[in-house]
Amino acid sequence: MTTPGTTPLLSLAGVTKRYGTGAAAFQALRGVDLDVDAGEFVAVMGPSGSGKSTAMNILGCLDVPTAGHYLFRGVPVGSLDRDQRARLRRKYLGFVFQGFNLLARTSAIENVELPLLYRGEPAASRHAAARRALAEVGLQGWELHTPAELSGGQQQRVAIARAIVTEPAVLLADEPTGNLDTHRSHETMELLDRLNREQGITVLMVTHEPDMAGYARRQVHFVDGTVADDGRRQRTLPR
């Protein structure tokens, strides 16, 4: 999908992933080729066991291929050691999960600050960045509320704020609307769409819901560990 002469932001080349050995071995990915350009919004779809989440884990440096190559901005990720991969995750990647993964007894602003705390940034800059991120997702005034005091949609917004507080190049979202009702799901997708359009954040989202995938400008379908269909398209936003 990359324009000739340009380097993809993310690139999988002949990537396979096998779990286990012998008769118990499971081949999750079977020679996947996938390029993602900076600024794209890609929905990754497929049935359970198709390999879509495994591919996302590799792209997020949460797993490594059994064979093949993963390149980030042209740099072979396989050549990096564990600490270097961790730095790549912290600096360039943001993650949003179906289950929110917020600390229950911690305020919204403290949850959002966590990635910056891990990076060793001083308290004043952490607070300021977290407040900006919460305002960006529409939660100005909710900074001191704990997850129990927030709706499911608000909790996911906190999770998105936490993902973007480091100003990542890529936002990896794994079923981000899976625990939300229809209205909150569309609110979340509209937020991801705005972050992609206005801030230029590349968004890769795993989803099994066609109406959520309609917000993306490209859909990649996995079947049995391979990319069965891959193409840019016009968005079909729900009315």
C-alpha cells in the first residue's frame, strides 16, 4: 500500500508465528506481508484465531515473530534487544484495550500520567501533559475522578488519553469498543477518527464489528494466519 519511493511506518515481511512444538504446535501467522503508512487509519478484522491479534502484538513489540521481519520506520525491530524494544514502545506506541486497564483506586489524571512516570519525567510536566490529554478527549474537569466514578465511555476516554499523552506515532487499539454500548462505541470511534485526522496519529484497530471498522479508511482481513484481503476504501460512517 506504500507509495513507491517511501518507507512504510510499519512493515511486516514474510512474518510467521508459531506457538508450541511438535504435534501441539499452532501456526498463528503464515508468511504475513503488511505495510502501514504514517497517518493511516486501518481496521484489522477476522474471525477468532485468524491471527489478527497476534499480528497486532508483534506490531506493538509485545511479541516477536518466529520468522520473517518487522521494520519500524525501516529499522529491523528484530535487531533490537529487549530494552531497545521497550524504549520503542514507550516513545512511539500507544495502546488502548477492550478492558480499559485503569488502576481502580487511582484518579483519571494519575492513570494518564503513568506512561510519563515510567519515562522518568518530572511531576510538573507529567501533570500538565496529562491535563492536556484529558482535555483532548473531552474530560476536562474529570481529572480527580476514579474509574468507579466514570461511565464505561469515560473510562475508555481516560485510557485513550493515557495512550496519547506520550504523543505516539502509532495508536494500537484492540477491540476498543468491545465493552461499550452502541452510543458510547460511536463516541469512541469518533474520537479515534479525530485524533487520526487532526493529530496525524496512525491508528491500527482490531475489531470484529463492521460498523466500527467503517470509520477506518482501510480494512485488512485475516483468515487462517494470512492476509486474505487488504485495501483502502471510502469510509462508510454510520448515520
